[in-house]
Amino acid sequence: MSSNPFSTSGVQLHVFIDGVPLLAPDALLIRSITIESQIFLPSLCEIELIDSSQGVLVENGLVTGVLIEVRAVSGEDIIGVPLFSGQIESIELRFDHTSGVRSVVRAYDLAHRMLHGRKTTGFPLSLYSEVVEGIGLEHGITTIAEPTEVPYTMVVQSNESDWDFIVRLAREVGYVTYIEIDPAVGLPTLFWGLMAPAETAPPPVGVELSPRAIVIGDDGLISLRATVSGSGMTASASTRGWDQSLAIPAIGEGPAISDAAANVMLPVELATELGGPTAQMVTLERLAENEAATEAASVGLGFRLAGSYSNIEAIVQGNPFLMPNTAISISKAGILTGEYTVTAAVHTYEPRSFGYRTSITCAGYEDRTLMGLQGAAESSFKLNGVYPAIVTDSEDPEFLGRVLLSFPWLSETFISNWARVVQAGAGEGLGMQILPEPTDEVLVAFENGQLDSPYVLGGLYSADRLGAIPAAELVIGTPMMRAFTSREGHQLIFNDNPEASSLTVQTTFGASCIVRLSPETGISISTVEGQPITVNSAAEVTINSEGAVLINSSEVTVSGEGAVAINGADVSISAEGAIEITTEGVVTLTGSEINLASEGSVSIEADVISLVAGEINIAGGVVSLGA
């Protein structure tokens, strides 16, 4: 005799359509009901009805978009236990000569709303739990998101559906997510948090056996397969990252522990015995942004790794209490006796055959379905290679020379996290410092393919955004000219044309100041619009030339706060006008011989004139000496 109060003889599954029960005679047309529920996946309900008239679906309002609910009802309990609440997404017609015409409706729980479409968006300075709460609110789903502790500079949803996004976040930190149903009111709730500890399972003893207790040999147990394996396991897990603010590696470590199973064999002990105490699982699935993030991800990886060491598959008589994230106990199973957390359940109701049965799987955090295996290789949208982007802001609040980016080809609204810019020769106190400006097109690569960690590799020209120097001048057969131009037109130009080889530094596109160095014409410094040229030095200024030094100007002034000396083998001073020598001191002319010659008159005027020499000769056609 079975000790399980829920047996095929006592339990029926009732269908409700928009809150109204499907009653006889149409309820008697139900051929089968299958409900598949699993962590990380929307629940599926498939109802197959005998439909020889092909009108059962329309007559009962079973059309796409309609809300349906399935409850397990036993005895006088007309409310029952909710198994499924969701929305019809597809209808189907089946026929064969054995079973005739059947109509099938297929519904998914409210998680399906989060699978429609993909998007790219960012959540700055957020906790993962805050992000999940916001997404649940956006879809009108009551949400329970257990708090996380690590704030992230930017949480990025990278071309993912909302469901895939929150699943990725959950798996990263060792959480689970699924739609659960409040047993009291049947309200669907999005759960995002830790897996229910296996140790919370009821003991397989007592006056009345709990519906969540499985006993080997019990009438309610149809079949069971239990496995514990340490294959490929390691004693610890580690995730890696790079702290961009400190420019140091971020390394997290966590033990391989799990609450998903509790028996005499622990995953850490299995891993240590089989792989050694130093074996470690290292993943680069996601490169974290700092040590706190790597620690959280390492704990999550340890949960996932350890949770996969046990696998329980059982089929029991119909039991609506066996749902994902519920803890069960298994007894009389030898060393596998213990507690386990259900990760998947399939409730099958065939009233014309075996009645009601429940299949369960306890497999930790790993999705062993075909869908899970197909998606296991890539947990999020990866951006491998390089991509164009548009700079939206260059005023880095931390003054680290970073920029914000948009990706119009991916999203019209998404703005990236602050992105570092590759600089030639960058080092402490070294290298170039050239930042792209807002609206500039740049080429971007992503760290580990993650949209939340872009690097700017350089700027790009396009047909409507050309450089300052026409391309026809830059290339003459081969590139002849290389240049850098600032926003205001300040330029550094290297010209390798053999006919005009030069290095030019100029301002405002050459409209003001120009310095040109040429192997042919030498060095020239010029201004265009009346700007002065000033040479200042705290020490000596020396001009050396093996040829002539020429200074030409409308006016030349040579002044010094100290002595001014003009030295040369010969010194010649000439002027087209007058030459005036003025001093507040003495004027002294000294030479082995002094000649004063003039084509006109020579006048010497002074209060006192003294001529002192061994011999004085004064000669002329007319000589006047007077006072």
C-alpha cells in the first residue's frame, strides 16, 4: 500500500481558461496534459484533446494569448495545488488512423514574455538584483530577487533577450531563476536567488510520509536512477579579471561546494581524492572588472561545478509538490541516501492510460537538456573582432582620458561604459595624449568579447568626415605626406615628396605661424597676420653660421641691460639716412688710425673741445676755428 497521499487514483488535473474551469463534457476530451518545469527555463504546458469535430478549441476559448491554469485536485479539495499558470502561444492539429483527430494547445509561463526580442542596454552603478527587479517590473511580473552585494560600474545587456540576460546574471553568481506559483493564490512570481538547500528536505520518517520524501521500494516510486560522479571535478574554482582603475589583475577563488545535494559524499572530497587538492577550474567565460566581482563569480562557478556531481532521475505517482527548487529526501538508497534539490519536473496526466505521473531530475545548476547543451558554449552575446563606434562624451569624471561610446548599428539608445583609449607609447609620464572628440567615428575592440568593456583603438575617416589635408596631396603614387591636425588647425606635417621634402609645424592651417624644416631650403620661421616672433632665454642665446648672418627689417633695435659688443675682422655700419650715436656717458673711438671723411661738411659741436696729440694738422680750403 502506498504511503504517498497523492496517487493516480486520487489526483486529477483540472484546466482553467481565463479563470473559468473546463467542465464536462469537454473536460472528458482531454487525452493528455504535460507540464515541463525547469530552473533557467520557462515552464511548458501541452494539452491534447480529442477533437473529431475540430471545434473544441474555439468553443472553449483555447486560442493564442489566452491565460490558462492547471491545478492538481484531490478528493474534496476543489482548490488544489497549482502546477502551471501561463499563456497559450501555439495551437496544433494532429491526426493518425489510430487516435483520430486531436487538437493541441501549447502554453508557456510568464517567462516567455522575456524571450520575445533582444536588446542592448546598460544599467550604470547597479547590483545584479536591482537589474532583475527592474526587468520583472517592466514585464509586470511579481519578482523576488535575493540581494547581491557587488555593485558594478555598468551592467550591460548585450543583444540578449531579457530572459537570457537574467539567466546569465544568475548563473554567474550561483543563483537560479524560474517562475514559481504561489500555492495559496496561484500567482506567478519570478524567483531569482539561491537554490533551496537540499538539507531543508523533510526527513523520510514520521507518522505520515511527506510528499517530498522518496523511499526505495515504496509503491509510489515507479523508477529511480541515482548517480554520483567526480569526473572532471576540481576542489576549487577561479574566475579572472582586470581592474582597469588600478591596472592590476583581479583573481577570485571559491571552493567547489553546493547546497543542491547532501549525502555522505561531498564534492570537495571527491574532487580532492580524484583530481588532487591543487586542481582548479579556471574560467574566462566572463572577465570581471575588479576583485569583488571575481570573488562573486568564483563562488557562483564553485556552486555550478559542485552541484553537478550528483544526478537523480525518478518517476513517481503523480505528486504536485515535486517542483523545481524544492528539496526532497531519498532513503534506503545506501550511500546515496540523502537530500537533493529538484531542478526539473515533468507532470504527465493521461486519464485514459496510467493517470498522473511525475518525473523529476536533481542535477544541480547544469542544464542537461538539449536546449541547455546547445546554449552552453556561449552564455552571452560575444563581440569578437573590431567594430565602429561613435564618441558621445570625452569629459571623463575621473580624468583618466576615457570616452563614452554609442553603437548605432546595435542600439539607438545604448551608451557604453567609460572606455579607455589606446595611446602610442603610453606609460607613466610618457606617450601621446590624443583623445577623440564627440561625434568622432572610432574603431573599438572588446575585452573578452564583452560589450561592457570596450577599448578605443583609433579614429576613422569617412566620405563625409575627411582629414584636413586632401588625400590627393597625401598620396602621389605612394604616401608622401603624414600629418596631425588639431581641431583648431594646428598641424604637424611630414612631407616626404623629394621635390618638397620638409617638416612643418604651423597653427590655424598655416594662417598665422609656420615653422618649416627642409633639407633643401633650411629652417624658416614665419608669421602671416602680424604675430610677433619672440626668443626668450634665461641663459645665453648663440647664433653661429659659417656663412653670412642677415637681419632685414624696417626697423632694427639692439639693446642690452649690460654691455653691447660688436666684434668682427671688419665692422661696417652704413645707412641711407643719418647715423646717430647717443649716450649719457663718454663716446670713445680708439684705433691705430681714425679717418673721418665726408662728401659734405663735418661739424663738431661741444661746450669744450680738446685736441691733444704729438702733432695736429688741420688743412682745408677754408678752416674756421671760433667759438
